[in-house]
Amino acid sequence: MGLQACGRGPIPGGMNKITLHKGDLPAGLNLGDVVAVDTEAMGLNPVRDALCVVQLSSGDGSAHVVQLSRDYDCPNLKRLLADESVLKIFHFARFDVAMMKKWLGVDCTPVWCTKIASKLSRTYTDRHGLKDVTRELIGANMDKSQQSSDWGAAELSDQQLQYAASDVLHLHEIRDGLSAMLEREGRTALAQACFDFLPVRAELDLLGWDETDIFAHS
């Protein structure tokens, strides 16, 4: 069996409450019907690099950080990610959905990707990273210094936990802003079609078509 879920929080992080869970989410935790989700891994190759952390937020200023054991025995987390009645908000969902499929064996649907929404609505810029989108839409600055740290460590530092939380704490508000922009530009349906395709895109990545444009003529 995997490690039992346990709280270490609150972790120092200003007004935000950050709770660490070892192995899995606690049974009965209700994060609502729209949940912000992100992942941390040993690298950016979903086939090679192990999934280490999944962080979630209900949009209420709190974050739950799940430090996974390598047997990935996390039924409560898997149940939430696979729940089709719960919308999962990601930034660059293509990567995260592939990681969930590879390491947790979960088809994560439905999803809403703030990076795709940004590219379809903020066509006046080529800066679609989470840090840039967050700064423009809600005026918050993000510290990305822990992005390349060792997420497979036995104990995560407070700095890592604060970084993990920051990636999900604002996604609900960002989604609201981008949804308004998509509606204004008449691209809401187009964005939804892209979101619906993401599980297929992730499957193609895992099967080796990550660098191939299958829609190209050549």
C-alpha cells in the first residue's frame, strides 16, 4: 500500500494555506466541481521522467500538494482526476494529461487549458507562460526559481511547496479572464474543441508522435 495521506500544513506562504499530503488525497476531501491541477516531475519527458507531485486547488486560496510514492497507490487522487463531473484546469494540459495517463493510468477529463486559451485569445503577444499570463490578467508575480529543483526528494522544502501551490492558486481567476477574452473574440467553441482533443494529443505524445505534425502534408 502507498503512504497514508497526511497533512503537514499550513506551510508558510502568506495568506494562502498549503497542505502537504503523503501518497494520496485524504478520503472525503471535496474540492468542488472545478479544480485547478498541476504536476511536478523529474523532467519534461512523460515517458522517461517520473511523476512526483500533483497539486490542486479549489480556487479558495488554499492548495493541496500530493507527494506521490513510486507505487502510485493513490485511489482518491485518481478518482478525482478521472471524475467526468469535475472540470480540471491546467496550464499546458498536454503535458500534465500525458503524465497522468503514463504514471497514474488515468484518462483525465474534462480539462480546460489556460495556455491554449491564452494562445487563442492573446494574439497580440507570444508570451503565454504561466508567469506572464498571471502577471497580465491578475497582477500577481510568480517566483519560478524552484521549477528545476529535485521533485523526487524524500522531503520537499517549504520553497518547493510554495512554488507548487503558486502554479494552481490563480488558475480559476485566470480561466475567468481568458474565458471573457475568448468570448469577445468569438473563439470559445474553437477553444473547447482543442480542450476536447487534448487526451488524444497526450496519447499521441506517449506513443511517439510528440515531434511529428500528423496534419502536415509532408
